[in-house]
Amino acid sequence: MIVLDGFFKDANKKEAISWAFYDFANSSYALLILSFVFPIYFKEVIAGVEKGDFYWGLLVSISILIGGLIAPIIGAIADYDSRKKIKFIIFALVSMTGTVFLFFSGSNKLLLVSLIFLISNVAFELAQTLYDSFLARVSTKETVGRISGMAWGLGYIGGVVAMLALKPLYENGYAGDFEFGYKLVFPLTALFFFLFSLPSFIFIKEKSENRKKESISALVKHGVKSVIGTIKNLKQHKNIAWFLVGFYFVNDALVTIFAFGPIYARTTFGMEFKEILTLLLIVQIVAFPAATIFGLLSDKKGSKKILLFTIAVWILIIALLSIATTKTMFYGIMLLAGLVIGSSQAIARSWLSKLVPDEKRFEFFGFNGFASKIAATTGPILFGAVSVATGNQRLAMAALIPFFIIAFIIFAGIKEEKVESLPRISNN
């Protein structure tokens, strides 16, 4: 108990842990739907092996683009009407519901399945943006890095638990009689997502005063107006503007790695489902303590230094992945990836939380969502296009290195300080 009190310091321990459990919950979706079980089924059954990489990359990119375009407006509305939590819950529930309906996927259903996944993933991205913006509410300046890192670490534990719990359903693949069980993974993932999201749905608190009751059209109008005003003021706050650009590039590469990692392992290295499962478990187990430790280091040494270190490690990882020739080498490289796979995003999340002005917190996290999601539309398409055009996934992997290099240069030039409050936008 004393150790926990020292870890959380002045932060509300109950709220912080409840908030972090959403990372635990949604990692089931991120891992089994976005990275492992569903992508392989989509490529090999729904879309077809020949063009599966391209269609999967296109679908992920479109869904993330839509979420990115909507996120700043949703954030501005949330700042305005003080109903952030209910919006967060609604989008999370829509994502879970869409995941349930993926059970009805199969061959010759490309359009229908794509539509279901599109709705589910857009909602997932919007819920994630609103969730991230609650970080400042459940932490303090001294604990923001460690709480963000703890949540990301819990996310990897959640991924491991979900993978092991549902392993009997997918470990034998989807051929013949195994297909029903394989597809049952999708609604059970939604159930896992829902059950472990309940602490965040119930115990995260928000101030209820000054809530505004207006029509949806009026709220959207305000949201658009506020976003336009914020864009005009970004030039006065270069730190945030450059942060969004830097995050654009780093997230572009990371989303692509998450979307194509298991496909890369299966296609380039010929790994079976059980081998990929073992690989993912290793990464998840290493990522949990790594994200927490890097979060503590960012509180002590500064977010900038630690983030730059993790990006440098990513450059090395991608270079090695593009030239690795054996499964043993691949396992070793992914062990290294486990050290930074969650740390990079956790530290970036905590750094942004320190930078943004309080009265525009949800809107700026919406802009961060916009930057990351617009970024994520190019990486998967680039990977898919290079892979299909050349027939070589190694070249597609190597194409991600410039994204990390550009991000490193941009983040290196950002000052690690909090901005002043932005001018308020008139509601008239």
C-alpha cells in the first residue's frame, strides 16, 4: 500500500486505476481485431491472399481517416458541453457492438464486413481520443508519465489475458470445422472489451457544472467554429503544432507495424499461428514492465529525452526487421520491440498532456487524434502498395524508416514546456 501511495502521490488512486483499466480492456480489440486474428482471416478468407495486404491496408486507413477528421470536432463539442464521459462510453459501446457483428464475416462478404469493421474502428478511435484526454484529470504533473505508462503496461497484460483466454478458439486456424470457433473470437473479444471497460465507465468522474443543453446541429456548429479558431491560433503555440506533426510521422509507422506485424511474420517468415501467438505473448509480457519503467523515467528525466530514445530504438528495429532472414532473428528483434512498443505512445500521450491548455484539453487531444489518424492513412496503404507491387514485404517494412527519422528530428526541436492558455472562441 505504501508503495502504491508513493507511485500515485497526490493523484486519485481509484480513478487512475479505473482509467487505466480501459487500456487493459481495449487491448483485446487492438490485438485480436486490429493485429492478429481478424487481419489474417480478412486477408486469407474475406479479401483473398493475392490482394489482401492492399485491401486490409486501405480499410484500416479509411477507417482511421474518418475518425481523424471527426475527432477534433467531437473534442471541441466535449469541451463545450462538458459531456465528455458519455461520449466516450457511447463510442466504446458502438465499437464493441461492431466487433460482435464481425462473427458473421466470411468469403464473398468483402463489402459488408468492410462496412462493419469501418464503423467499429472509427468508433474505437474516437473513444480512444476521448479516453486519452482524461489523463490530466486522473493524474498530476508529477505522476502523468508513470500513470500513462502504467495504463499502457496494463494494456499489454490485457492483451495477454485475452489471447490466452481465447487461444483454444483460434490456435488451430479457421479451416473446415474450426472456422466457427475462430469467428467466435470476435464477439468474445467484444465481451472482454466491455467487462473490463466497466471500471472506467463507472468511476471516472467529470465536473457537471456549466453543462450546456443544445441541439446536435448547434453543438456541431460550435465544434467546427472552435476547431477553426484553434487552427488559427496554432501558429502562436508552435510546440503543440510541431508535436502534432512529429506524432503524425511516428504514429504512421507504428500503426502500420501493428496492422501488418502478424501478417509479416506469417508471409515473410512462414510462421504458424502457434508461433505468432508465442511471439506476441513475448512482446506483451516484455512491454508491460517496460512501459511502466519508461513512464517513471519520463517523470524524472523528461518526456522528450525518453521519447527520442525510444524512436531511435525503433529505427534500429525496422532496419533489422527488413534484413532478418531467420525466425530466431525475428524473435530477437521483436523482444527488443517489446521494450518500446508501448513506451513510445505512452510517453507521447503524457507529454502532450503537459503541453495543452486546460480549457482546450479535449479539443487538442482531438487534434492529436486527427494527426495520428491522418498519418495512419498513409503508412498501411504504403506498406500494402509496396508489398503488392514488388512482392517483397521486406521492402515495404524498410519504407517505414524515414517516418521515424523525420519524427526524431521534429521532436528534437520541440521545447519541453507547457503553453499558455489560448484565446477563447466566441460562442456568438
